[in-house]
Amino acid sequence: MPAEPNRRLPLAGLTIAVVGAGRIGSELIRNLGLMGIGRIDVFERARHVADPLRSRYTVYDGDFWDTLTLAGLQDYDFAVCTVDSPIARQRLNQKCVVANANLVLAWTEGTLATVGAYPFAAQPDTACFECDPARAPIPMPIAALRLSVEDTPVAVGPATRIATASVAGALAAALIARVAAGAHGSVARRATL
């Protein structure tokens, strides 16, 4: 059952829906598992991408829009979208707004990673991913990290993207722990690394 406002949740009792099991999603799932999260369900369109996770987690194949219903979404403490598609992020944002479900988004664009937390369960009128600028999320003061691949061998580009995806997945897991512990507050926050 989703968290009540300002209520702390033990990590072992959390239920999390992860949309996307690619680079960021797999890193996030690994970190959540290490943190002792109670239940992690994976929603992945490409069946072969989620195959390595099937022995440990429940995996739902197909488009999350069809498989993750509003009623089902309300059974999770968090929904996390790790898909690079802006349309997928908007669609999950819309579902979480309606279901009052906590949302975490994590994606990369080249060497930049963006991670945001939108605690709709704690504050239904919080800023959202696609809100107008007046209700935009508060920037998170984590760190300013600029990875430049100019004047470097071509092989560094893919390596930097892999490392950036790892950082995004780890940061998303940390945000889930902060929101669950009540340390995040009931405001939306977003960071770009």
C-alpha cells in the first residue's frame, strides 16, 4: 500500500514498479536489491532485455501502458521510469498523477543524466514532469558533473554513456530511499548530471 504523507517506510517493506530494464533500469534494480527492497516488479517491452531478471523478479512483458493499470499502480510505493523516451515518461507521469503514486524518473541524453522525484502520494498537487514552468520541480543541489568527450577517442563516448547510466540508476535508488525515509520532503526535485 502506498505511503501516507510524512510516514516513513522501511526499505524491506517497499514495493516498486520499474519501467524499463535497460542500462539505467538494470543498475537501479541492482541497487534496490542491494538495499533490501521488499518487492520489485519489472515492466519491459523487449522480452530479451528482461530475461536475466526473470529468476529473481516478476517481469511483465509488453507496453507498461497496457500492463500497469491504475489500480495496479496504486499497489506500489513507487513507480520508476528509466526509459529514454519522453513519451513513455509523460505517460507514466500521467498515470502517477491520477493514481497519486510516487514517481521517480531517470534517463540519459548522451553524457547527461537526469533524475527526478515526484512524491504524488505525499502531496497530490506537487510539481510534475510535464507541468508548466511555474510548477517545475526544484533543482537538487547534488553536484555539478560535466563529462566532456571532446578531443577524446571515440571509444570513450560509449563508456561515458554507460557510466552516466550507472550514476542515474544509483541516484534514482538513493532518491527512493530518501523519500521513503521522509528525508526528501513532499516537493518534487530534479537533478541533471
